[in-house]
Amino acid sequence: MAFLAVALYATAVAWLAGLALFWALPLLRNYASARKMGVPIRVIPIDHTNPLWLLLDRKVLPVIARLLPFTRKSSFLRYNYRGWEMRERWAPHHEMGDVFTIVTPKEVWLYLGDPDAVADMFRRGRDEFPRCTRLTEMLNVFGPNISTAEGAQWRTHRKLVATCFTEQNNEIVWSEAINLATDMIRYWSTRKPLTSVDSDARTLSLHVLSRAAFGKSFRFEGHDERKAENSSKSYKESLQTILENCILIVAFGPQTLARWKSYLPKKLARVQEACDAFQKYMTSVYEAEKAASAGASSSSRHDHNLMTSLVRASQASESKAALTEQEIYGNMFVLNFAGHDTVSHTFTFAVYFLAAHPEVQDWVADELHQVLGPGSDPADWSYTRDFPKLKRCLAVLYETLRLYTPVPTSKWTDKASPALKVGDKTVTIPPNTIVLPSYACIQTDPRYWGDDSLSWRPQRWVDINEEWVAPRKGTFVGWSDGARDCPGKKFSQVEFVAALAVMLRDWVVEPATFGRETLADARKRVLDVIEKESTMILLLQMIHPERTPLVWKRR
Ligand code: HEM
């Protein structure tokens, strides 16, 4: 009996020691580091980027909030999950000032709500505020790449990737988006009511990417038209499966999945198959391009898709500045990853906002009739002539990103301790601190955006002379800023504007009404759904748009 008691005691002590070593000590160390900055501190007990916690946070926290309602205002419930920024908006900054920290057992996160400090941080660039590659290393699935590299390596990736985003590639994006959107609106107009906006928007963006990235064109297939067979084997389906299961892939790792493939449950086996198929697909395109470069084939010589540009640029540069085969795969995956759901989720938000705002649809349609003419064939619209004039369409994209930013941008201090001026205070930021522009705050703070800052009003981006209204520096970071901003910014703008132009010139969208609901009530319901049922999965998205059906009609 005495032996059992000693064993239990020893186990308890070992547990406590383990807990102190792995949790409490780092938390205390980080707390001490944060205190040195002399700014308000909030503490959260779990590293919110931990892959296991990523699988659980949205399930666990609502249960705790229900069982222990008095904890709702605690830092744990307010800040210990992905995307808390969207729920809180500017509230934490108005409570704590333009700068505050959140301390986790992993590191300290510093939040900036002052546009001048944000602009200064981006201006000072990668030397003082590099990317914290730990946060993106999950994107190393198929090889090192532009998103996960730093220093000289990143410069090589960035230089070569930048050569892919040419005006010729934008032309491809423009015409492919027009073709696909023409088929998509045809499909949407036959669905009454339409419940597949998000799924169809993903198809559109995937098909634009497959053409612009790999040179493969696919016709648009609506949600109900898609065939289920071969689901994880084709390029399209494999990429879709990978993107939908990124968190699982990160949690288990593609190598582990491959090693245990015979024993995996059905869902994981499908994910593993998809990784395998996507890798094979990239290898085949890579080999074909290499052969074409060597003169064995001329099939892809004149195409300006991202893969061919990357292989050619890499072959053309000196050996030290070239990318390895693995790095080319890594970059192709990351371009697909970064360019797919960012655009499709934003497009879905925009369609729902439009359904709630008929006056914005009319405002955009006026521009489309003026620039493109009422009866012109979309196939004749020109990227170089028409795209720069479609400012109202672009404003719909900016306004949607302002309120619902899919990708939060972040920097860190690495081993340095830079000083940053925030208002009249100079904050010396310790090493190993993540530094973030509080995007959900600065993009909606009434101090910079006015009293209607939370209203979706694309008209704020275009003045009465049809000139673009640039926001104050540091108040809009939708595509990030500085040296590591988004290289796909123009790509996404061209795709979005082309698709929107096709849809809004001749069509209008409204919410389907339920029972005796009026159209005005249905529009309010849509806005409520956008606000309450959007969340950060891997990116910010509407969770169940299919529960809010829409109807498209001829204008
Ligand atoms: C609406 C659409 C898009 C939004 C809102 C967006 C936003 C962003 C943001 C905020 C970053 C910086 C992330 C950070 O600092 O951690 C970023 C980086 C990046 N984006 Fe985009 N993006 C979009 C579309 C695209 C597209 C279409 C592509 C490619 C086809 C792309 C490729 C990339 C890449 C490769 C990076 C990493 C750049 C680097 O680290 O040097 N993005 N994007």
C-alpha cells in the first residue's frame, strides 16, 4: 500500500515537473519578456498555432463558454482561437491602446493598431522584421518554397517566382476567368435557388489556376454536374482534396501518411492518395517542360503559364540562383495554395454582400455598360483596354477584403530587438516576438474609415470623378505590404474583376426568401449570416453559405 502511495506521489510530481518544464516555464519566460515592453499584456494558456489545437479550438471553446459562462470575457475565450480578430475588431485596441501583447507558451505576439507604426514596420522590411517561417512551414508539403524561405534563399525564390507573374500571364487569367464565369452564370441562373456559390467559386478559381499555373484548360462544371469517380486521382480533385485537408496533412505529415498508407482510415487514405497524385502530376508537367526546353518538344514553348515560366527562369539563372526540382514543386504547390481559396472565399463573400446590396449591383452595372457596352460579347473584352477602367468592380474586391481579410499577415523580430514608435511611445521589441498589424482593427477602425466603417460600401473606394481613393498608408493590408507582399495581387484582381464583370453586366442576384419573409428581411438575414457564420478555418471563409440560397435573374 505504502509502495502504491509512493508510486502515485512520484507520478504526480513527475507530471507537475513535466507541466512546469513544458508549459509554465516558457509561459513565465515569455511573460517576463513581454513586460519589458511596457505595454498591456493578455495571457493565453495554449499556443493557438499548435496543429492539435487547430483541430480542436472551435469545438472546445464554445463548449467551455456554454458550461462556464463567466469565462466568456476571459483572455482564453476571447483570444485563444484562430481568427479571434474578426470577432473583436477594434475592441481590444480601444480597451488597451494602439499596441498590446498576447503571451502564449510558445512566444509573444505584439499587435499594432496604429497605421503609422504598421507602415513603418513594412517600410523597414525584411532585415528588421522578417517573416516568422515557423508559422508557414506547414506549406513545405511538397518542398521548400517562397512562403517558407527566408534570407538569401527567399530572395532567389522571390526573384524567380516574380518572373512568372507577367502581363502575358494576366491576359491568360483574364480570358480564362471570362470563359469560366460565362459558364458559371449560365449554370447559376438555372439553379433556383442556388446553394453552391462557394463550391462553384472554388471550381472557377481552381480552373483559372490550372490554366494559368499549368497550362491546362478545363470547362466549368457546376456543383451538381461534377462526376464523383476518380475523386482523388486527377490534378484538380487531388489539389482540392489537399487544400481541404491541409490541417490534417500538417498534423500527420505527408511522409507519415505515405508510410502508413495501407492502415489509414478512409478519409486519411484519400488525402494520402491526393498528395501522391498531385506530386505525380507536377513531376509529369516538370518533365514535359524540361523536355520542351531541351528542344525535344515545342508544345509549351509559347505558353506563359507559371510552371513553364518557373522552370525556364530557373534554368536560365546561374546555378547558385536556380531552384532545385523539389523547390519548383514546393513553389507550384504554394502558388496553387495561395491563389485558390484566397480568391474563391473572397468571391463568395462578395456575392453574398452583393445579394444584400442591390444598389451596389446597379452602381457596378452602370460602369460595365459604360466601359463594355450593353450587348458586347465577353469573349471580345480586352484585358489591356478594359481591366484598368473597371474601378467599381475592383472596389467590390477591396471592400470585401477590407472587412473579411482571408490571410492575416505577420512578421517577427527573430534574434534582434528593433524599436518601433507607436503614437508617442517607443517600444523596444524583444527577440522572438511575432509582430502583427491588427488587420481587423485598422481596416475597420472608425478613426480611419468613418462611422460606417463596418458597412460594406464599395463606393468609398471611387470618388465622384471616378478616381481611385487610396486609403491612408497602414490602414489596408489585404495583400500585405513591403518586400514580402503578395506577388499574386494583380493575378487575383484580374480574375475577380473579369468574373464579376461577366456576372453583373446582365444579371442581378438576390436572396431566396423563406415563407412570408420580405426581400428586405432576407437581405438583412444575409448580412447577419456573413457576420455570424464566418470563421477562420485555414483562411477566413463563410462556413455554411449553402444554407443561405440565392437567386440570379436577368437584369
Ligand atoms: C484575394 C486574393 C489574395 C489575397 C487576399 C492574398 C493575400 C496575401 C497576403 C496577405 C500575403 C502575405 C502573407 C504573410 O505576410 O504571411 C500573401 C502572400 C503570398 N501570396 Fe497572396 N493573396 C491573394 C492571392 C494570391 C494569388 C492569386 C497568388 C498566386 C497565384 C498568391 C500568391 C502568394 C504568394 C506566393 C505569397 C508569399 C509571398 C512571399 O512570401 O514572398 N496570392 N498573399
